[in-house]
Amino acid sequence: MNILLIGIQGCGKGTQAKILEEKFGWKHITTGNLLRESIENQTELGLAAKKFMDEGELVPDKYVFQIVEDALTNAKDGTILDGFPRNMEQLKYLEKNFTIDKVVLLELSDEKALERVSSRRNCVDCKKDYNLLYNKPKVEGICDVCGGKIVQRDDDHEEAIKKRIEKFYEDTAEVISYFSEQGKLIRVNADAPINKIQDNIVKALEVSDLKK
């Protein structure tokens, strides 16, 4: 099964995708992580994308297409697309090369999203993720795993988050409407415990009997 997780920053797409990946063996493809890996490796694509991400802007489609294509090619047993497509141009590209079975829209208020995302932190060394709301490090500013420094990413500051939320509504409303008209859209309340959200997703996808 190929599914798309969609929703504003902080709605929990990454968390839910990882759980689905572990349960069913579907490959989790997230454009954000792929782009950050390119930035860390200082690839030409990564350096170009970094300028946009640091300013809270969405990375232009021509860069996103390049990085998504390889990931989709290597996905054989089902996929979970996280953060792509964001607009109709990306959707047209996707439909020419791929088939989406279901689309899960994780619904969350702007206020809750801003609170969650601005509280995110990660280790500069081992990349472990933290959140000051519900997953704090044992020692402030120090990674539990490797002892590295914990920092806030440049694109997780409040103004950058607000820009991405505004851009999400501006660009993605048409994508949501399209999938709704296709009968593929599933709406799930993302302001709930993680396990409850996951149960609702699995129930809606009708895949509770599948095994990894």
C-alpha cells in the first residue's frame, strides 16, 4: 500500500509514519529528512535547499523532484510519503510516476502546531530528536544518548514556523480537495495521544490484519 500523510507542521506526520513503517514494513519517505541529509553532506542540491529552509520557505519543486525520484525508485513493498506533494505541481509529477492508495490528513490547530514545533530540539552529533513539551533530555541541553549538544534547528523558530503554516494553507488546500474528490482522503484528529491517533489511522486504512 502507498499512502500519503499530510498536515501542518507539528501534526505528527513523522511520528505516525515511523510507527506504520515498523508495523507494516512500508518505506517512510520524508522530503524534509532527505533534504537535511543533502545539506549535511554538503551536496549541490543540499546547499541550494538550505537557503530556503533557513528562511522558513519551502524548497522549490525542481529540487524536491530530484530528491524524491531516487527514494521512490527504491521503494518496493509500499511507501509512506511524508510532506510530499505539497502543491498541485508536485501532485502532477507524483501521479505521472506513482500511485497513491490513501491520503491521511492529520488535523491540528495552528496554535497547537506552533507550540509543538517551537519546542523541538535535536542533538548535533547523533541527531536524536527531543521535544521540551513531552520528551525532554534528562540533563538540559545535553543528549541522553551521546552527550552531545542539543539545539533548536534554524527552521524551528517561531517566525519560520508561521511562514510554513501559511504556505501550507496557501498551496496544499487544492491538493486536499483533489484527494477528497477522488475518495482517497481520510481525516484524523491529531490533537490526541499518539497511540490513539495510530489506532484511528490503521482503522481507517483497513489494514489492521496486515503483518510486516
